[in-house]
Amino acid sequence: MTNIGIIGAGKIAGVMARTIRLMNEAGNTSVRLYGIASRSCQKAESFARENGVEHAFSSYELMVREPEINLVYIATPHSHHYEHAKLCLAHGKHVLCEKAFTVNASQAKEIVKLAEEKRLLVAEGIWTRYQPMRKIINDIIFSGIVGEAKMLTANLGYELTKKERVMKPELAGGALLDVGVYALNFAEMIFGKADSVHAVCEKNEFGVDVNDSYTLIYEKENRMAVLCASALARSDRYGMIHCTNGYIQVENINNPQAVRVFDASYTLIKELRCPPQLTGYEYEVIESCEAIAAGRTECVSMPHAEIVHMMELMDEIRRQFGVQYQHE
């Protein structure tokens, strides 16, 4: 049995609580939502009542001292992930941390090193890495049904101007770490690690990126990925894989719901829908629990090397943007 505690009582924590409840209702008794921790006792107790959580904790420190808890899901803003992951690991807790994993690669490397030294799991909860649609999409591409994939485009954007965690530099805000991370992961799950990146952005009045463009270059394969991310406008969220004899369309790179294949005459020749989901978060929970049971410190779907690499890639993009956070 994996007893899970959640740090942070916001919207994303509610999704995880619902996920675990649905897993239990579906017959999965290997996971249990044991606790919720918030800086506000009232907020923790309210969250516990609304989501059927057994125990409410008025501080993160109190929860990580609870011996019954095995795994902590970190659902705070990514500006605080480094601090909270260190807190959990210091108290012997396995960690599943919401994306973006940390603010920068230096923080990510330190967390990964600490987890490996303590033989504790640390995983990044970027759900698209764990979902079965990842394999479905790649199987279609690698089948060669419309030839060789040579170019990829993808976008993800939402109107997020009312969210301080996205708009403010002191919270490591910007489109990149909030939504751009999904576009980058989508491209690299399909094409692998890029040889280089070229990036430009528009910034808000506080100096964080709000409209982004990233171009990934794959020199040996003659491939390119052109990606857009926005915190100002809602996008269609499509991922398009352009091949020598047709193209492949992925509906919603933030949670793929369908993949459609078109031939060279623009005729739909194949369509596969996403397998039924509870919420889509169940896969990262299952894989984290399996890794813990096997004594592993990382998940196969998002290993430590990939976590660090993605943070290094985003560091380089921010360098090109000229965006630096106050605490760096």
C-alpha cells in the first residue's frame, strides 16, 4: 500500500485527489490518499472534507513527519518545488513533483542527486510522458504509414493573465515553464533530443515571457520542430507531424485525445482515440508506485536524465529570452 500525501491545496491538488479516489473506486487498493497539507489549517481541512482525504495538516513540515505517508505529491507553484522536494526527501519521503520540476537545471540536479543518495524515488508529474497515447502516437510514426517524419509543429496556449504564478517573476512566471514545457516535451518524445534551439518571446510589464516561439533543430536527421506557447491567448493545442507521404495530427498535446493520419492527398486514412481515462493522472501515480515497490529512484517514462535535460533546455531558452528570475 502506498499512502500518498499532497503538499498544496489548489486546483491541481484537487485533480490528483479525484484521481486517487477514482482509482480506488475502480478497484485499485494499492494507493490511498492519506493526507493534505496547506499553510492554512482552514484550507487543509476544507480540502480534506471536499475530497475525502483522511488527514489534514496545517503545515508541510507536519505532514512530512507523518510515518504513515510513503509518497508526497507536490502541487505547489514551481517556484517552490525545489524547497518542498528537499523537505520531503530530508524526511525520507518519495516524491512525485508536478511540472515544471524546478525553476532551473541546477535545482533539478541537486534534487535528483539527493534522491539517488537516499535511494528515494523522485519523479516529475508531466502526465503526457506517462499516458498510453505516447506509445500509440510513436507506434504510428515509426510504422512509416505516411513515410518518414521530417517536421513537427505544436502549440499550447491559454489566457492566464489573472494567474500570478504565471505573470510574476518572483513566482518563476512565464509561458515557458507553465505551458511551453508541454510543447517541448511533445517534440522531444517524438524526435528525441535536439541539437540546438532558437527561441524568441514577448514579455509582459514584469519581464516574464508571455508569447513564445521555440525552434528545435535536429541536424543529422534533417528534422525541425517549430513550437509556440502563450499565456495570453487560447490556442488549438494541435501537434502536427509532417511526413514524406502525408501527415499525422494529434489532438491536444496537453492531454492527447486522438491521433489522425492523412495521406499525401489529404485523405484521412487512420484514426485512433485515446483509451478511456479516469483523469489522465492515474498513469503517473501507477508508475511511481511501481517504481517504489521495485526499489527504483526514477520512473522509466520520465527518467532523471530527461528531467535534467528538459530543465537545461528551458534554461537555454530563457537565456536567449533574457529572462532571469529574482532568486537565481
